[in-house]
Amino acid sequence: MTPFEGGYHNSPEGFSAEAVLECKICWTPYDPAEGDSYRQIDPGTAFRDLPEDWSCPNCGAPKEHFLVNRDPGASALMETVRLRGLTDKLVADFREIWNGKMRDVPMVNRTLSIEAIGFRMHDGRPLGVLLSPWFMNLIQLPGEDEDWSGLTPGEKESIAFPSGEYEFIHNTRETIGGYKACSLFSMMGDFGSQKQAVDVANAVMVALFDPEVRAETDRKADIRASREAELAAAAPVETGDMPVPDLSEPTRRGFITAGLAEDAQN
């Protein structure tokens, strides 16, 4: 594609899908919100998605003669670019681990590759899922003005989300620096493909912000406590060899990932 003359970065990737551009010959604007009725371009069509032969409806100037007039989505674009830069570093760091230490470990799932999934800003910090052949972790990175290089590896921290509180472990890497990780899956053998694992990671990012998950785990914990009380009241003096029921309390991390790998296969 011919480079754009002017604009934010002289490139169609340098402005968002919401950007309004104008012809530098006759100053006719193209607004994605309105489209172009003359060429039957539907409203909502970004400038970069216009046909290659599209030209100014007023003077016929080609696309490369259009300049960015204003860009309502510029801040979101800058955030996306920053996130991509951080996740690229994160993936590079763990590819180095894969190539240097993990590739020949018997328990890894070699059908999977390292990928950063669903990263978004939450409370001013990048948050998403890191997928690898040997784990799937929820990852939080520092905010733009934060320095996490002093984090103590192995130190634990509870972080709250709409679905509940989750335990994160502090760590540092040479390229990405400090980060916090919550283990979702520590064994990846149940995943049959990269797509399946990516689907699960995306589902986790949705469930993480769903208050219904908190309500459901709280409900199960209340049922467990009630059942324990009933069993204690009805317990005989001698239990003998009677089996003890499994009353383990559901963890939010376990609840948010329960059955997801199996469901994605079906």
C-alpha cells in the first residue's frame, strides 16, 4: 500500500478505525460513522477498509492523498500499541525459557505454543492470560508509572476482581521485569489444540469479571458449612470404617476453570 502523506504516523496503522480523514486537494472529509453513500460504503467502515480503488467523492483524489483530520480512537489505539509491546516482551521471555529449559521436559504439551491472550487494562495495569506448553497463568503487569523490578519472587498477594479474590505469586524476568501470576492450569495435557486452549483462556477472562462466579462459589461454601454442621450433629460416637465425604471448599480459581478444558473439547 502506498504510504499515507501526513497523518499520525504516515501509515494506515497509525490511526484508529474511528479516524476522520480529509482530502488534501479539496478538503472533503471521510467519516467512518457516515460511510460514503456515493460509493455505497456502509456507515461504520474504517478508512483503512475502503476498497483499493476508492477515491475522493468530490475531486477523485486517491486514498493516499487523505490526511488525518481527527481521531476519536487515538487514546485507545495508543493503549493497544502499548499492550502489544508489553505482551511481545512477555512472550519473548517465555519462549526463551521454552527453548532453553522446557522443550525436552516429558510433561509438556508440544501441541501448544506460547501466546498472550485477552490482555486488557484493569485498574491501570495490563492483565491477561499467558498460555504455554507447560502452564496457563493469569498475568498482571505493572502500570505505566510503576516499577515492579523489586518484587520478591515467590511472595504471594491476593488481588480482587468482580468474581472474587485470587492468589498471585510475584516474579521477575530479565526482559519483562516484575510481574504477578495466578496459576490457572499447571498441567496442560488435557488440551488437544492451541485453539482449544485459547478458547479456554478467553472464557477465563470473561468469567473473571462476572460477579455471578463470586455468588456461586459463596453459595457452595455456605452449603459446605451447613453440611459440615449437619454431619457433626448426626455423627455417631464410633465412626468405624465409614467413608468420610469430600467437603473440600471450592476455590474461586478452581471454580473459574472447572470443566473449561473438557467443555472446549466437546
